[in-house]
Amino acid sequence: MAESPRRSDESESVYRLAERADVLDDPAVRRVVTAAAASDDPWLQQQAKQIVVAKAVAQDADPFPDTDSATTRNDGQLEFGVTKTGGRVGLPEDALTKHMLVVGQSGAGKTTLFYNVMQQLSVPFWAFDLKRDYRHLITELGDLIVLPWQQLKFNPLVPPQGVDLRRWAQVFSEIFSHATALLSGSKNYLMKQLIELYRLYGLFDQREPPYPSVFELQQLMERDKINYMRKSSTYRDTVVNRVEAMTLTAGSIFDCSQGIPIEALLDRNVVFEFDGLARDTQNFVMEILFAFVFEYRLAQQHRDTGLHHVFFLDEGKRVFSVYKERQDAAGIPAIDELTAKMREFGEGLVVADQEASKLTDSIKANTDTKLLLATGDRQQFQEMTAAMQLSERQRAVAETLDVGQAVMQTGGHDPIPVVLDDVEVAKTVSDVDLWMRQKAWFHAPVPDREQPAAFIEAVGGHVESDDADEDEETTTEEQDGDESGLSAGAETMLKDVVENPFKPVTDRYELFDNDYKANQVKTELVEADLVRERTLKTGSVRQKLLELTEQGRDWLADQEIDVERKGRGSIIHRYWQHQVRDTFELAGWTAELEQLDADVYAKQGGDEIAVEIAMGDNDREVEHAKQRLEQGFDKVLVVCPNQEVINTLEEKMEEQGVAMERLRFRRFRDFNDTEIFS
Ligand SMILES: Nc1ncnc2c1ncn2[C@@H]1O[C@H](COP(=O)(O)OP(=O)(O)OP(=O)(O)O)[C@@H](O)[C@H]1O
Ligand SMILES: [Mg+2]
């Protein structure tokens, strides 16, 4: 509502009359009302009153006088529905470059409207789907690609074509920090580490694959953590925790060096499905994809008139509140600027939400077309009617909106009520259907991650990020437990984890009809924080093992399922304990886990050997070996991931004057077969 001028009693009553009659928006009325108030002249006030009354009569009972002209304005490219007099209502497609906002309560018809618009678009669109709504369009739009996150391979560390590495490091850190609520100290640390990682991968010299993944980033920071253990390292620890939480819950999305070609997907209709993914990860992936497109267009200078591509965000606040109040200091545009620039590049945004109040002001201000659907919530209703500048009488109408009805306002035009088209989309597309239709996408080979020598050296030659000898719990985000709600498949897999703890994940897949189903089940367990994935490297083969979490153990205990816990430390550590024990047994020794404090104790005749599994080269491993020697074993065998770890440990022990005669080093891979002793 416009601000009211200062008024005398008489002019006050003229003003009220105008307001009640809903004619204040009329420029002529505003002029006379303002003049009457300013002059305090009775004659002028009388004049004003007459004009207001005349206007009010002309306006009659219709609070939406613009309805008929609106239907003729529409050039019919996109049709949304009809007016109450039967005229078709819609928008020229290009109007979407100025963005569109749809607000309505659950069941009001937002998704239905999206279905309608998506099917009419002549340019490609991307939908970020949190509820598996849009996969069903695959039956209507044959060329649609639906990418459930379980099938998605995406490396957010690969900058868009043409985007500077440092800039991308900045964008990545900014968005990661926003999505996981990191403060600026941590953000800067993250950015520096990423730049360092790019450097170790030689990307500043030559921009070509392999690219590091988030796993390598994590590894680099973990290494850094070890190096600087004694310094104040809270923000460093926080970043590592956040990154680890994300890699643990994101399934295999980030487990790639290259991933799908995002740039090419801009020519296709794509539904990205994120339901079931942890919230932080959802936010991060949506935002980074959004930023990716923005940075890509900016770098390529894809300026042009007209619409090229549309984003559909059905829960808009998930992207447009995280961006909130982003400062320009980092050189990354605030959302106002971002939405404005998106327009220059022909990127349209169609945003829906139930809660207008949680959207940024800028998205409310920068969406040229707004549709208000049925909204019971007072606050949401007021937010939206204010943003649309609805008059009192228009609000009264908007309050009575039913399912599939809307008040639409576009450009500088007056709002109009619309009965939206009912678009029926059969919701029948299952995971299996998707899988069958899209085999090519699901099974496109993804090259393994690669680690160049400079990187391996920098992280001290560690095998994977699993090098901690003991479990570090990463409980940055508490799981909302509904413990009993596991699917039957998930229970089956969990029991298999208990019975065969060292079975590779892929072998567990044989318990299920197809890999897709199996992957879903595994994801369910990871999401529920009952198991976590660990990478086991045997020779050149990498396999994933599932490790029970404390929560997983608790869940099993509740079900009165006994979990034997033989061996200690991470599943990887225990795997090698078992492997060493079995090897000794095969060779005719008596061998046991966890005897006399040794990881493995082996005995034959009068010979007694202690085995320590050293997952890394830290001082604790040196201590363990020393203790075993002091206990008086004939031999102490230290089994390490690789030669680099052996070299470092050997060096440290020599420095500390450890008696090396009784000490032997072996590599993990020596225990893949049986021929080990010399
Ligand atoms: N234009 C319409 N005409 C008639 N019925 C409609 C219309 N739009 C939606 N409906 C009915 O309302 C139901 C819910 O609509 P829809 O799924 O689009 O709501 P929504 O706003 O997306 O809800 P949510 O916020 O829960 O996702 C539809 O299944 C349909 O039966
Ligand atoms: Mg919906």
C-alpha cells in the first residue's frame, strides 16, 4: 500500500473512501486525494470526493478490472489456465527470463502447474526435485533424463569450462560453507586447501584431468590436521568434519574424477532427484549446480535475448535462503545480482514454495510473475499479497482461493484470478522403470579417481582416508532416529553385515533382485547412520566394505542380534587383522586376535610373534611396536599399507633407537596370498 499523505478530517474521509472503494491505485485518484490533503481547501476536497465516488462506481464490484485485457495480452506461448469469463491466461515464454514465483500451501497445485509449464516449454529445463514428483514426466517427455542421486556422478571440484581455478575455489568454498553453516575462518581454510590441492594436481600448469575429488580434499586436510595437531586447529577440524559428513552420506556422488558433463546437460531436460539425501548435501549440490551454470554462462559470455534454459525449484527456500545476505566481498554476487544476471543469460527461474516468508526478499522482488495459490497460513498469505501489492478487496478474493486456483500478477499489470489447468500425470514411474529406460546413463563408465605423485607425497603416501587406527565418530548432524522404520531389504543387508563383516558391498548386492534396489538399500543404511562405507585397497583393487556404526550396533542390540566384535579399530584395520591371522594359520601356526595386547599373536613351537597392523605412520604405531618388543616377543611384525609408510616408520624408530633386529616390516599386499615369511 502506498504511503498516505497528511490529511485533515475531511480529506481523511476522502482517503478512506478511496481506500474502501479500492481506487487508490488509480493515478488520477491519488493526485486529487493528495492535492485535497495538501491544500486543506474545502472546494478541492469536495471535488476529490466526487472523483473518488465516480471512480468507485465505475469500478463496480470487480476487484480485478484488468482480467479481460490480460487475456488478450497473452500471446499464447505458455498457457496456465482460464479467467472466470473463460479467456485463456498465460505468459509469453520469454517472460520466464524475468523469473516466476509460485506460493501456495501443500496441495494447492504448485507441482501441477510446474507439470503444465514443463510440458509447454520449447527450451530445455532442469528441475531440482526433493519429492520424486517430476520423474513421472518421462512418459510425456521422452527425452527427459531423470538422475536419482544414487546414480549421479558429479565432481564439484571440476570448474565449469572457462572458469578460473581460483575463482572456482572461491565459489566452492563459499557455497560449501553456506550449505554446512561454516564460518569465515573455516571457509578461508577450505579455499586455501582447495587451491593447494589444485596445485598438487598440476592444474595450474595444465588444465586437464585427472581432477581431485572431495575425497582427496578430505585426505589433504586430514593430513594437515596430523601435521599441525598441536596448533590451534578448531576450524580445520570443523571443516574436515563437515567434509567427511558429506562424503559419508553422499553415497558415491562425489566418488569420481570427472563425473557427468554438466555443460552438456544444459541442452537436455533433466530432473535431478535429491530425496533421501542428507539436507546439507541437498542444499550443497543444488546450490553448486546453480552456481556452476551461472559461472559457466558468465565465463562463456552467453549473453543473448530470449529464453534459453529454465530452472524449476519446487522448494525454492532451500536455495534462496541459503544465498541470503551473501556478501559481495568475496566477489560472488548476492542473489539479487545473480538473479538479474541469470536473466541476461536467458536463464529463467521458476520457484515455488509453501512459505513465502522463508524466501529471500530479493527473490520476491526479482520475480516478475507471481502466482498466489490457496494459502491458509496468515503470515505466508500476507507476505505474498504484500509482494504482489494486492488491494484489500483483491486480498479478500485471494483468501477464498481453492485448489488449482490462483491470483496471478505479471509485470506492472494488475493482478487477475486464474483457474489453473488440471494436468494429470500418472505417477507410475518406478526405480526399475527408470533403470530400464536409462541404462545408458546409469552405466556410463566413470573413470577411477587418480592421485598424482605430488599429491600422494603431500599426504604422506596414505592409501585412503581410512588411515585412522581408531574410529572417529563424525556426529556433526544428529540423525532423527525412527529406528524401527527400516525396510525389509535394509534389515537383510544389515544382518548380512553382521554375519559376513568383510564381504565387499558389491557381493552383498547379490542378495537383491537388481543393483539399483541394492544400492538403494545400502543408501538407506548409510543415511540412517547404521553403517558407513570404507574403502579397502587390496593390491590394485579397491572395494567398499560396510562398517557398523555405534548406532548400528545399538539397533542390532535392540533386535537382540548379537554382534561379535573380533579385532579392533576400523573395519579396514580388522580386515587386515583377520587376513594376517588366517595367513599364519594356513602356514601351520596357531594364531589369535588380540592376545597379549598384540593385534595378532602367532605361535609355532617355541616361536612367538606379535603383529601390529599400522594403518598410518603416526607416532602411536611406533609406540605399539616398542611395547611389543619390550614384552619380549621373538619377532614383531609391523604390517603397513605401503612402502612409504614403512619407510617413515623405520626412520622414526631408528631415530628413537628402537632395537631393529627383532623388528620386521610387511606390506598389506603381502597378506593377499600366503607366501609371506622369509
Ligand atoms: N489446476 C488444478 N485443477 C484441479 N485440481 C488440481 C489442480 N492442481 C492441483 N490439483 C489437485 O490437487 C492435488 C495436489 O496438487 P499438487 O501436487 O500440484 O500440489 P502442491 O502445491 O504441489 O502440493 P505440495 O506443496 O504438497 O507439493 C493434485 O493431485 C490434484 O488432484
Ligand atoms: Mg508439490
